[in-house]
Amino acid sequence: MSFKNKQLASDYWRENLKLMFTLLVIWFVVSFGCGILFVDELNQIRMGGFKLGFWFAQQGAIYVFLALIFVYVYKMNQLDHKYDVYEDDDVAETAGKTDVAGEAQQLQGGH
């Protein structure tokens, strides 16, 4: 990953940290808040025969965490394109093949 200048690198990491902080807050509210702090209020609601607070503590937080992973990947791909630091699939494939060929040559004793 190569930036054109230090200001772009700083802006990129600022946005990256803002995204991570936002997603971590959502994760905390759902896992800790819904599963522990607000459990009594949520238990007044039933979902699939189970109290909603119990459901969040046992399954809901995991589903939200998995969704947050996909949101993070999607948003980071957008951020990479915004700052022109994304990895092109063709370049990555070519680099991977070159590295494998070079490693094979080294294993055979070549330089």
C-alpha cells in the first residue's frame, strides 16, 4: 500500500480508525448492552419462543458480529478505492504466481 503523500496516509488511517471505533461501539452495545445491561427490558419481548434478552446474549450478538465483519470489509474496500490504495485482483494473482515460481526455484537450488 503506497500513498502519494503523508497527508493522504493520515486521512486514510483517521477514517479507518473512525470506522473501527463505530463498529466496535455497535458491537459493544449489542453484545454487552442487549445481552447484559438491557436484558430485563428486552426479556419483555419474545422471539421464537425465547425472551429477546436471552436470544441476544446467546445468538443475536454473534449474528450482529458476523454482519459487522462484512460491513467492515465492504467499507474498507470503499475506503481503499477512495484513496487509490486498493489491490487489483489481476495484480494480486500475478504476484502470487511469481512468488510461487520463485519459491519453487529456490527449493530446487536455483537463485
